[in-house]
Amino acid sequence: MSDYESILCVKNEVFVYNIPPRSSNRGYRAADWKLDNPDYTMRMRIVAKGPSATIKLEDRTSGELFAQCPVDAYPGIAVEAVMDSSRYFVLRLVGDGGRTAFVGIGFQDRADSFDLNVALQDHFRWIAKEKEMTTAAQPDNTPKLDLGFKEGQTIKLNIASKKTDSKQRARPTGGAGLLPPPPPSGKILAPPQSSHPVSAPAPNQQSSSSGASNWVTFD
């Protein structure tokens, strides 16, 4: 990342307020400040250097630095919008030795506060996008698992053959087998053979007609 410092936004008039401590965890209210009587009127510059940005409050005439607010993320604790207005913010100033102080800032024109929002949002959006592109461009140095066969390497497979039980392969014989399929339509099916011999009728003896009709399929 380059160490070149770029200017993101400049506002020649910003009101600075010494604000009372936060009264609750809900946030700051600009109505609690003396909005008609700001403590200072200064110039504001937002500069970026690497992934971070800094809001600088300077003298409007000489450009001398009054205080600065390092911003590592937005939104975040460094720059906090108030609850009751879109034109006022609370900055966390960082001095020598890491000492911090909170001040309020405000703008006469709502468009100036909009520019502050856009400048910080665009900067950190670009930082996130650049980080993603850098990560995607890095080669994957993770060791790969080599599953290929080396020269001369063999593999042995033991395939067990399943033996069929001779008792299971034997089919039962006699009357316990499968039933025959049904006769086709229009055909005459011969009566089943009885296991007991039946004497043939005498030449002058007539067969019953009711027994024969049970084996005839009529259309």
C-alpha cells in the first residue's frame, strides 16, 4: 500500500463544540449543545494515507493543525452521527501520547455533511475492494495431496467370490412348484392329470356334460 497522502474532502467552514459527556448509551444529541455559539470555526480536511483516513481541524487562515481524528473504519467510534440531526457529528480526537477527547462538529449546509459521509464511505469501500482483489491474486500455496501412482507401484485387490449354497440352488419338484400361466383366450385347456389312476368308462357309459364344460372358455 502506498504512503502517498491524498485529500478526500475539504470544507472551509466547520463549527466545533466542546460537548458535555454522553448522558446515556443511546447516543449524542446536538440539541444539548450551544449550537448558536460554537467554540471554534475552523477548516476541515479529510486525508487518506494507506488504509486509514484522518479528519484534520485546522486554522482557517494559517492552516495550523488544531486537532486530528484518525479513522480506521466508518461507521465506527471515531466518527459518530448525532441522534437528532444529519448536520452534526461527534469526533474522537487523538493527541500526543494517545490521549483522546470528544468534540462536536457541525455544518451550516446539509450538503457539507453529506460530502463528509460520502468521502469516508467511498474510501473504506475502495480499501475493502482492493483487499479482496489482492487476496484473489495471491497463489494458493497449500500443499496438494498426490493420489497418483508412482512408477512401478501396483495395487492388489481381493475380490471374494460368493458361493451359492447347493441347498438353495436345488429347486423343489412335485406339486409344490410354480403354478402354470393362465390359458390364452379361446383355447381349451386339458384337465390336470390326477395322481390316482381312473378306470376308463365302459363303451355304453356316457360322461357327465357338467364336468367337461368347466374346462371350456367361451367367447
